[in-house]
Amino acid sequence: MYFAKLAKMQRLKYTQRLQLIGKLSNLFSVSTTPYLYYRIAEKIYCECFEASDLSRGDVSSDAVLKIGNKNIGVGLKTFLFNNGKTYQKIAEFNRQREDYRHYNSFDLVQKVAELRNNRLNFTSRAYLLDTSIYHCVVRKEGVFQIFEEAMALIDINNICITTENNNIINFSDGLSDYKFNLSKSTLYKRFITDKALLSFPVNILSAPFDYIDSAINHKFEHLFVKNKDEQFIEDTLYLPLYGRNKKVHPRSGLNQWHANGRKRDINEAYIPVPHLIHKLKPNFFPERSTPFSLLLPNNRILRSKLCQQGNKALMSQSNKELGQWILRDILNLKEGEILSYAILRSIGIDSVRIDKFYNGTYAINFSKIDAYESFIKEFE
């Protein structure tokens, strides 16, 4: 696994920060087992190992770790040891329930496995991953332990149902054990955590507020000074990858290459910008045809602009780079293949999040099904 390949000082910093957070467990719990909130664990990992934080990206990895010339997708998890063979949530499929709810048990878990694999493959393409792993911080009484294992595709051809009741289907693919909760539309994987890569003590403070007061008295204000060179998000909005009635129109939007009229490049495409977006956030984007830098999830910069009447289209400046990236690199569509909403649904995404930074640049990330609708409802 990759933890041992990281720099010694980085690993030391990582364990020390986890120990520090674990010391403060009595702020949140009275248990003798140290407490660790998963968002804090993610932040510590990304900070210590200079990994890209994907926690806002609605994808199957929480971070991208760079080792040499390899990009490693990392699913970060923290949970109790219990018996060392616990099931942990790895995916939810609430938005796709109608795709499988009428299937028999075997066909249902095959469909769920297909949806899970689609998400893994989508994440791999979006972030140019060479491989993916789970990195787990397991909590035992007075101890944190580190485990890693491969984040593998489910072997659909080797699925075997082991047990089932009215609400839970347990199955295996010969490599790992899974269970699917029908009422929650949630997939769980069994993690075997009997062989730790690293184990270190966590001494829980009986009076954590005394420790905090001491830190305040030592005047740690410098820890809160913002780095002037850092990019801070000024505003965020969401855009749909479809048109009205949740339809990807066959001759516009991401299928613009198929439009009638003039001859078009096979990759010509745009992301729809609904009129409502301009009404809600009129100053978010630059004026029409004004180029700006758009940071992709793979850290590539795409020069982009708003086009067409009413500024209804977000396009790359070359007309074809955006389509090449989304249609070919990410969605893996063949040239001439029409994008449908069903394809987006099978991956679990139908929107993009656009972040605007104070320095005038932008970033784009894919978002889960109904993200655009949820964004609009906040204003309503």
C-alpha cells in the first residue's frame, strides 16, 4: 500500500495531528475510544500529504494523492474497530432507485454493482487516476490504527448472493463481501482490519478546555492569518448538463455537434446556462465572449467563455475542447454517439458546480443528480 511510500516527516505530522484531535475527544464524547470526525480526518490527510481535496466533488474518491508520476484516488474512512470485520457505507443510489427497484434480488445487486463501477470509472477518467485505494483510520480504545486496501471494481460476473431478508441483500464477488440496504438504497463493503499498517496511542484529555485555554493564552493568532497567495472562493453556482424536462436535447447543449445547419466539429458542445442563473447571479460570469480560465478536476486550465444569445452557453474558446473533455475523456462516448440523460443517470451525475475565485478564475466539478434543482430551491 501507499502509506509507507510517503515521506517520513509527512507521516509523522499526520499521526501527530490525528493524536492531537483524538486528545480532544471529551469535547464530543465520554467514550474511552477516541473520537474522530470524518471531515477533520479528510482535511488532515490532504494537508499533510499535499493531496487534492475532492470532498466537494460528488465522486467516489475523497482525495487525489500524487506519488511520483502516479495519481492515486483515495477514499478516506474512519470507523470503530468492533470485531475487525465491519461493514461501512461506500455508496448511495437514492436518485437511481427507479432503475432497479422492480428487479429480482440477483439482477438488482448486479445493477447496483454496475452503478458502483460506473462511478469508479467516471472518477478515474475525471481525475486521470492510475489506481484507487481506501485509507482507513480505525478507532480502538486508546488507539488509532491505519489500514489501506485497494478500491476495486466489483466483479459483476462473479457475484453470488450469500444471504438476504426483506431489506438487506448480502453478496460477494469472490474478493470482497458487500451488502445492499434496499430501504436506504445504500451499498456497504466489509473492511477486514486485523492487520494494521501503523498503530499509535491516543491519550484522551480529561479536561480538554484547559488545553484549549492554554493554547489561547499562548497567542496562536498567526495560525489564522490567510495566505495572500491562496485562492479563495468568492461565489458558487450549479449548472445542469441537460435542458428542459431533464432531457439532453439531441441537437444542442452537449450534443451541439449534432445540430443542423453549418458543419460542426464532432466535439463541439456547450453546457447550458439557464436564464434563471443570470437572474439569480447576474455578475457571476464575465460579459459575453470575454475569455476566462476554467480549472478542470485534472488541474488542466481550459480557456472558456459565455456564448450565444442570452449568454445561454458555456463553451471552451476553441468550440471543441470542452466537448472533447466531457464527451470523450469523462463520459467515454464514441464519436457520433448521442448523449442521453440515462447515461448521466447511470453514472450518478447530471450537473456541474462552478466556483468563482477572488482572483477572477473559475473551477468546474461534476455534481450529483438533482444538484442544480437543489441549488435553485435554495433561492426559492
